[in-house]
Amino acid sequence: MSIPRAWVVYPCKEDPSYSHTTVRSRLALIARISTGEIELVLPDRPDIGTILSVQIFHDPALAKPITAEVFAAERQSHGDWVINCKLQLPLSGVKLRRLLRIEPQKTLIHSP
């Protein structure tokens, strides 16, 4: 399984501090994702509270950007930042499985 990537824009238009003169966009690695949170690896640190837009690449069902709010950031030894964000609208289990390319468990019935 390849590491999912996303195009991240921050602050995004939904952020009250948005300004076209200060907006940044970066390609990010998705280090972790759940139905309610996403952890991104970025070369710089958005401020805590920043609302960012995340466009996940490899799944057409998730082509619409999702928004998330930064609640923590930790600098890594190699210089990048791990950014923890709360999704503003949680992902459904189906969308999360599709993103992670996990097929739902199928029950097989074996007859004797």
C-alpha cells in the first residue's frame, strides 16, 4: 500500500484569517487518518487553530476537499512537522476504508 498524499491549502477560505497574500499550498503525506482526525507531514507549521483544506489524491470519491482544524504540531528531527488536525465533518467508515483501500469484511458461509 502506498502512502496517501494530499494537497493542503492553509489557511483555507473557511478560516477567518484567510488572505490571498498569505495562503500556502503544499503536497503533504498523510501519516494517519481516522473518521475524525488527520495527521499530515508538512515542511512548515501552520498555527494552532488554522483551518486547512485537504484534497486527497488517489480516491475519486474523496475528490472534494475536506476541511480540518490544526490542534497540535510537532517538529521532527529531519525538519518536517507532523500536524494533527480535527476534521470539521467526520469521514464515514466507508470513505475511510476506501481511502485506506480496505475492503469490508465479507462473511463466507461454508456448507458441510
